[in-house]
Amino acid sequence: MSQKSRFSETMRIDISPDVLKDSAQRGKRGVVVSPHARRKRTPTSRIGRTPGDGQEHYQDLLQSLYDAAVVTDLVGNILDVNLRALDFLQYEREELIGMHILRLIPGSDDGLIDTLLENLQDERFTLIQAYCQRNDETVFAAEIAVNKLNLDELCLCFFIRDVTRRRLAEEMMQTEHNAIQNAGNGIAIADLEGKLEYLNPAMLLTFGFKDPEELLGHNIKELWPDETSANELIELIMREADRAWTCDIEAVRQDGTPTDLQVSAACNRDADDNPTGMVFSFTDISERTRAEEAERQVERHRVMLESLGAACHHLGQPATVLLANIGLITQKLEGADTEMDEVLTSSIEAVENLSRILHKLNAVNEYRTTQYLESSAGDAAPESRILDIDSRDDGLQPEAP
């Protein structure tokens, strides 16, 4: 390994927040500094106290730092701090000078200093993810960068940054990621041109894919039934970026089977509120579509049956009158004209048959059709089918799907 690459390395040490509970049980500050460490304390009289030899520039730099800065000797005893450290840690300067740095980092022990010294032997930085404890015993998430300074003697410098907001944001992002990964509806993120950049597992399941690589990099328009409607939706998303859009499409899964989907789409933005792409949510509504179609079919059948009942009611009375009148005519002309007798007998049979049909229609409580004519469109063509009233005496059954 080259000398340059060794200097550029950064070691990271994570001190789990779980240790805070254990630290609280061990005492007010949570750390016990060994007597051996105290005896090895480096003299502090020349650090940040005597002007000259660059000390004024050192103090100017120390106090102007954005991060809290704590300078210690090689054992960990605090030699100097800046004003930012006093604000963060809520101590007076006199309280911090001489205190051991480990008292500010719950869950740490003497081994941390040894690790730092070992890692910094080539003047590399070490990054510590931990919690720092204030004077009032409250804690905050901190990122601590440690390096060695060669002032009047070698020192350790701890640059402490409060990352509570960042930690909360990261935890929220992780929570949101987990929610998206485990969502029941398919979620996809595409760039401004529609190229897919992210898919959750439900998205793969919705379209019948097994590996994200089968879709990543492809344009989301390829999942649409037609490119025109896809272009129209994308144009709306980008033109009115403050709105979310919803539409229903009939897509085709990878195996060629159709599926009904509800698509919700919105513009994706960066931290500066600039559009960076689009977010799509796909919900399988096939079951809902079938249920709605079944409800519409039932409603159509109900209306038709009611219409049949009304027709039977209105036709029943004229049929009765016709039958009675033909009977009277038959009595009047009985034996007078044999040919007319046959016509009247045929008419009476027709009217009686009409009455039976009206009775059957009036008794229908379920709707089913049967093939009546040959059709080039097939047996299912509406013009080739009529109401089936002869399949059962107690009513008609719905047509098999």
C-alpha cells in the first residue's frame, strides 16, 4: 500500500446507543477512568495558554470552528475546548479542562483511546459514531472526527458534530424505505424520461417479473397498453407537477395475461424542489373490476326482468280478450264454414300458446340466453341469442360464463 493511500484512509468506530442503558447503571457519567490513565496525564500549561509560536492563530482557528472541538493529551485528558463545545456540552470551561474525554462519550472505555492512537499512528483520521452526554446528563447523537495535532506536544483533537437531525432523517428514510419495500401495491421510480430507476417487490409481482434487472433501465411506457396514453400521463405529470394523477389501465403481464390496474403518478422532486423524475403506484384492481362488472350485469338483469314483468302484465289482458272473442266467433260460426273453423281453431291455439309464454315470462326470476341463430361472430354474439324460457319449468338460470 502506498504512503499516499494510507494517509487517505479513515477508520470508523460505532458505539451502539444500546450501551447508554448500561452506562447509566455504572454511574452519573457512565465511564470510570482508570487511575493509570490519570497518572499519565500530559502537562497542559503550554496548550492554548502562552501567546506566541502560533498560539494566537491556533486559538483563532479553534474558536472559529463550526464543530465543537476538544483537545486532549494522548491519554484523553482534556487540555482545551472551543466555545462551540461549551454550547454543545453545557459545561463551563473550567469544568471541562482536566476532565477525561471518555466521560463525554457514554459506552466507551479506555480501549477507545488505545484504538485511536493505534489507528492514528500514520496521521489518519478516525470517525466515531456515538452519543455524547451533556452536563445535564441528556445525550445527543454525534459524529466525532479524531486526529492528532502537533502543537507544543502531540495531542488528540476531537471534532464533535451534533447529528441528531441527520440521524432522525436517516431513520425516517429507512422507515419509509421499509414501508415501500413491504407495500402491497407496486411502486416504481423513473427519471424525467421515464426510465425506471427503482422497483419494489410488489411491482415485480404485479407484472409477473422475478428479477428487478428485467425492468430497471427500461422505459415505463413499455408497461402501458399503448404509448399514446403513457405519453399523455407523463406530460400531465410534468406540466402540472403539484398534482397527483390517477387513471385505470388494462396492462399485460409478462406471461401475456391481462390485468386491470389503477395507476397513481406524481412528480418526484429533490431537496431544492426541482423535478427529478416521477413516482408511480400500481394497484391491481382486477377483482374490483370483475365485481363491478358482476354488479352491472345483475343490475341489467334486474331491469330486464322488471321490463319483462311489465310487458307480461300489459300483454296479458289483450291476450285474454283475444281468446274470449275468438271463442265467441267460433260459437257463432260453428258448422257454417269448415275452412273458417280451422282458422279459428288455429287462432285459439296460438292465443293459448301466447298465454303460456306470457305466464313463463312472468315467472322468470333469473336471466339466461340461448343460441338462436348462426352468427359469424360466434355463439356469444348478442344478435344470435335470445332469452331461454324452456330450460326449466320453475324459472330461468343465469347463463354460464
